[in-house]
Amino acid sequence: MISITQPKPFEEVLESISQDQKIYLVGCGTCTTTQHTGGKAEVLAMKEKLETAGKKVTGWMVIPTACDPLTQQALAVNTREIEAADSILAMPCSFGILTIALYTSKPVYPALDTIFIGKEQSPGNFTEACIQCGGCVLGKTATICPITRCAKSLFNGPCGGSINGKCEVNPNTPCGWQQIIDRLTAQGRLDQLDEIEPLKDWSTSLSGGPRQIILES
């Protein structure tokens, strides 16, 4: 499972750092290296683009796993170059960017957009697996998520528009609800769909601020 990212348009990146002349670059050796969005090659390419645009890059590094607490040590090793910069342009996923920001007083700007959490189906092929909505129904739907696998995120069965098991929104995409029904049928649990699931409580994921949980020790 990895965080799926895509590069922001370079014009948007430049706009975010428009007030800064000296930039320090940070990449990630895990998720964004795998996707070729924020590994060494992409960091060096960004360095060249920034310098062509008139910015000064004071230094760069690719942290092995940017969302790991060891990021603090990696930043400390490069204190001089980071202190010489006006801001940090970061090329990990959003979690890595948040981690970097914990350990520096410099402004940190993302060069990527984090799209979703993905599961690798085949080498280099990632499918959205979870949006972390905070109201999991996988037990009822045979561990096939209707929020991510149904193009319309329907909660109580299919829309009726699928053709030969394919989604009407995209004929190359299997109908998520057809997959749910087929698996429940094979497991002898199709009657579980007779009970209507209440409207999705999006407050568990859109709560107006960062969610927290305190585990009992």
C-alpha cells in the first residue's frame, strides 16, 4: 500500500514559492520514488527547472522514508543548506510533507498532489483501496469497498446501469457492486444486503479539522 501522487503543474509550484528566491529540495525514497514523482531523478529535474526559472537551490536530498521520524535526523544533517533557504519544496506525499514540517521552522510547500492510498495490483499498477472515510462497511460488502470501487460511491446496491459486469461510467472498469454481489453469493451471504445501510456519515472523515484517536493503554 502506498500513497499515490502526481506532480503539480510547474506554474502552480512557482506561484507557491513566488516570494522566495532560495529553495531547498526534499524527495522521498519510498512511495514517490516508486512512482517517479519525487525520487532522485525527479528532484534533480526540479532543481534544473527552478534554476532555469531564476531560483537558487541551496541543496537537496532524498529522505529514505519521508514520513518516518528519522526525517528529523536527515534534516539535521543538512542544517546549513536548509537554513540558507527561504523555504523547502517537498516532493513526498502529504504525510511526508507533514512530517518534514514538524522538524523545521521553514515554510514547506508541496510539489505534488496526493491522490489516494493505493494497492499494487500488478507491477506499477495501483488501484485506490481506501479513502479512510472513518465508517468501514467491508464486513457487509465482502471486503470490497463500495466507496472506492463504485464510480458513484453508492452505498446500498448497484445503480442498474452496468452492462455485462462493467461500469456504465467507464466500460473498462468492473462494476464494484457486481463484484460485491458475486462474492457475497459465493459466500452464501447475499441476504446481508436486504438490510438498508443508513446514509453515509461523512462527519467521520470531514470533521472540520484533523482527526485524532487516543488508544487505551
